[in-house]
Amino acid sequence: LQSNGCCIGPGFTEENTEPEEETIIKIAGNSYLVSPNLPDFHSCSPGWSSAFYGAECFDSEVHSYMKNLGKQKSSESQNIDAKKVELEQLLMMETKNYRKTIKFYQKLLQKERSSKGPETKSMLPKLRGQLQEMKSKVQFLELVKKYVQAKQWGVESCVLPTVIHNGRTDTMDVAPMDESSVLLYYNTEKHQCNNQNGIRVLQAGTPLGLMAYLYSRNAFLEGYVQQFLYTFRYFCTQEEFLQFLLDRISSTLSSASLDPSTSLTKICNRSFYILQAWIEDCYSVDFATNTDLLCTLKEFISSKVAPLNGYGERLLSLLEDASARKSVNAHQCSSIDKCEEEGEEDRKTLHSLCKKLSEDVSRKNFNWKRSKGTGPIAQYQRERPYTISSVLPKPCYNSFTEEFPTSFAKADEVGAYLLIEYSAQQLCCQLTLLQQEVFHKCHPVHFLNSRALGVKDKCVAVQKAVSTEAVSLKVCNLFLSKCIQDQYLLQLLRNADSISTWVAAEVVTCHTSKLQVSLLSKFLLIAKCCYEQRNFATAMQILTGLENLIVRQLPAWKILPAKVAEIMEELKAVEVFLKSDSLCLMEGERFKTLPTIPSAHVLAMHVQQLETGGFTMTNGAHKWTKLRNIAKVVSQVHAFQENPYTHTPDFKLQSYLRQRITRFKDADISALAADNCANFHQIPAEKHSRKIQDTLRRMKATFQ
């Protein structure tokens, strides 16, 4: 079974159970074609799995299940309405049972911890197996539901010229357009998910042709819609794409009939579906950053769509929800006092439980060499406090760092000692949560066209990316000149660079070699814990900090325990592994059950590699095969965001870490190191004086 990689969240499903029942009743009583599939209003976006797997997202089992769905005992085929009603009912029932079983499993776990009865222990393994089966069934039904949505409202390829023609205002002067003039295909002998032979696969197309192909019958099934939403900025602007959709809606809305077989109805409804999928998936990168685009869409819906179709009000509601969600997320991320509601806490608990049930392999099965263990690190007693060098920039703390407990009030005086007091696992968990907060704000589109932002193979150039030469910006820009690009990737990379600088600064400001050894060991163990938990971002940031030229020359490396020093080689092996393949973290099934945070810079470099070379053919058509590969690579961002880490946050420790990172983020490591004698190789006094005497003796001998 090729699932969509999403761990079905019981909390989400049960919240919408009763509204779904009411909607199904309405569908059974009213005509289904009055407006596009209202029950599926919140799930038009194909999702990352569609872009990643393409047509392989729906295997033969899904096809056969869909074929038999909704059939009566007389074996007569039912229409799409009956199939959808039956599927909704099955999914709702299975999800209810799944959630109830999880709650029962939780009660048994609590009972086992308190009484440790033998009956409870014998029931848990059986219940675990049942949960895994029920989860797989719910995921399969979700996949079938997505397949049903994907098959709706598409037109045959021969009708695509009509799609282009319907949106034109100068239709009287335009001759009928041939499909071959805007789209180029190549034939394949066999397709894994279809028994037909001679399947045509899209190879290239003009901007107009690529937008028209969104209306193809198989556009959703092939993953084309999601791939298009990720990559259309290479060949058209957001305004051009929006205008294309609005023109099709304007030309078909008034004349669209209730008959689903007519092309006008299909074009109208598919336009609504594509528009909704665009809003759901790309609101933060296209509409939130472009007020003119958002105003144009709202004005069109209010004046043209809402008076004629109830779908207009739902689209306006969707825009409001997306805007409110973005505002809430921004507010939550800027405050330490995050209010965790009871329902959200339950969802996290259940999500964590689902992941634990799915983990049948150890986290430690990567292919690189790893040490067996490091043993405990000695805890050093606190010595006299030291002061940070004057070369440090003036700290600028956020609101959440203004009030610290007594133990953190003198962070500059305590310095590295506080880091040593915490275990590597504790620091790893809190650094992971901090990294996750930043990573979950990014979007796959942020990793496209990074050369135009000044992102290069060296992270050092990131901070000065905005102020680089305007000439190079024009040369490297792969998007259209009027296409607005969100620059969140720069913030993501600057955050990574700040953590690397913090790691290096903490080490070089240790005033004794003994303390440096302890802190080096601590950071290496933190990095090891991070990559074992698939937080590759923080692991690589620590590696970058420890590979700083000044840090690598410290005398403390020579007295570092051998087992701890081996971790440095492991981290370098992990780095080679991450750079070896753009999809290395998507191999197997582990990424579907275990949280993952990729290295932003490594991923950006992989995308730049795919962007190398021309995007157009000799006839001017854009290479869709190239764009499809790019979409597949960046889709992993959404895949990883679906599985968040569920560590318990320690807000006090997080505040301390934020303060230290902010304090050191712009520090001059060489100046800090020069202010500390522990960073230099010390020559014993006797040996030093003996060398001087020998030199004088030799010089004296030359003059005799």
C-alpha cells in the first residue's frame, strides 16, 4: 500500500464527525452538482504525496477498490455521488473506532503502570496489532477519498484548446488552437498504476499550455496540480495565473449547467478546485505577501461569484481562515507563554502514541559508522566567573527573554557551566523544538530560486545576501521579473548561521582547557543525539560551529577522549550522506513515522543543482520534466512538517538558549579567541628558557 505519508490524526477527524454527517444527509437529498463537492471543501489540496509520488500515489489496490465501491447487489455501477457517500460513511465509522481504540489503549497503559497486572500486559500486544491494522485502513480510505476527488471535473486532452479559448476576450479574432502547439508529450509503453498501454506523459509546454493542462482529466491523478503549484513561478507570475483562473470562471459560471458531462460545468468546477487548492497550499507565499493579489481575488469573488454560486462565500471564508491562521501562528511564535488547549494536548499525545506504535525499527540504523558509546562526562565544579570580551555586539533580546529566573539572571557570568549541567539529551530536545519552530514556518516554494537571494555554497555569504550586487541578482533570477518572491529562506539560513557562531563562541570563551574539553564533548554529544532523532539541521549547525578555523586549532582537541572525538567523524559522514542525494531522507518508510528536520542549506543546494541548465527547449516550450523533478525534491518540506516532534518544552532552558544565541550571533570568533589564553598552545617556562639559551649559544659560536 502506497499511503500518502500522513499519520491520520484522530483528533482532527473526530472534531468534524457530526458536521460531516449533516453534510452527507444534505447530499443525499439535494442535487450534487449545484456547487463543487461541499463536503470536500477543506481538502482540495492534493498534498505533498501527490507531488512526490505522482501517479504512483494511487496503486492498483486503490483502483480496484474504487471500481467496486458503491455497487449494488445487482452489480450495477453507481455514479460518483453514491461512491462518495459510501466512502464518507466508511471513513467516518473507521475513524471513530480507531480513536476509541486508542483511548482504550491509553487507559490500559496507565493501568499497567499502576498495577502491572499480567492480564493487562497480555492484552497490550494484541491491541497494538489491532491499532496498526485500523490505522492502515483509515489511511487507505483517506487515500481512496483523495483519489475520488482527483477524478472529478477534468476534461479530455482534446478539450484543452477549448479551455484556452473560453478564457479569451478576443475570441472572434482567434483561430482554433491545436493542442500540439502548446503542449508536448512523449509516449510510454506501460504505466504502473494503469493497465492501458501507450500512456502520454507531459514533457514540455508553453505557459498557457501548462496552465490549461491543469484542467486535464488526469491532472490531479498524475500529481500535476501540486507540482504546478510548487513551480509555476518559473514561467508565469502569480497575477497571470490568478487572471487565467478568473477568466475561466467568468466565461463559464453563468452558463454552467447541472449536467456534469458538459465541458463548461467541468471547466467551471475544476477552476474552483484549483483556486481553492492554491489558497490552501500557497496562501502564505503568494497571497499573504501580495496584498494586491489578495484584493483582486476577494473583489472578484464578492462581485462575480457570490451572487451566483454559494461556493463564493466558502472561498471568502477560506481566505479569512487562512489569514487568521497565519496571524495566530505569528503571535504564538513570538511569545513564550503558549496557551496549550486541552484538545491540542490530546492530539499531541495521540500523535506521539501513533508514532510509537509505528516504530518497529531502531533509530540507530543509518549506514555511516558510529561509536558504541562515550561514557559519562565529568562534571566540573564552578570556578571564578569570567566576563565576555568587549568585542561582542550589544545583545538584543526578544520579549520572552526579558524575565529570567535567578539561575539564568547572570547568564554571562555562568556561561558554559550551565550548558554542562544539562544532559546532552535535554539540550538536544530543546534545541530541536527551537529549530522546529523556525522550520515549520517555511514552505517548499521558499527553497526555489535561492541563487537570486544570494545563497551560495558557503553559508558565510548568507548574511550579506540582501546587499549583494544588483547585477548578479538579475543574472541569477530564474523567476519572472514581476514575480514576488518571499525571502524567508534567508531568515532560515541566518538562524542556522547564528547557532553555528554561538557554538564556536561558547567554546573559545571557556577560560580553561579543561572546561573547553567538557564543552566540546557536550556539543558533540548534542549533535549525535540530534542526528539520531533525525534533526539534521541542528546537527549540521553544530558541526559547522566546531569546524570553525579558530575552534579546530584549539589545544583542547588533543586531550579530547578518543570515543568523543569519533563523533566528529560521524558528523562528517552524516554531512556526506545528506549531500549525496537530494531525496536520501525520503527513502523507506521512516520519514512517515519519525519526525525529521532537514538541513536548509543542504536542501537549497540540491534545488540549485536541479535548477542548473536551461528551463526551455529550442521552440520556447518550458521543460516540464525538469520542473517536475524540482517539485518532487521540495515536496519533502511538507512531508517532514506533517510529523512534528512531541518533546516536552522547557521554556526556561529555551529562553536561556535563545539569549546566548542572540548574544553571540554576530560575534567575531577570532577576536573572542584572542582574548582568552586557553586558546593558545602553552610552552613550559623551563623548556622555553632552554631554547633561548641554546639559540644564544649557537649565535655566540658563529662569532668566534
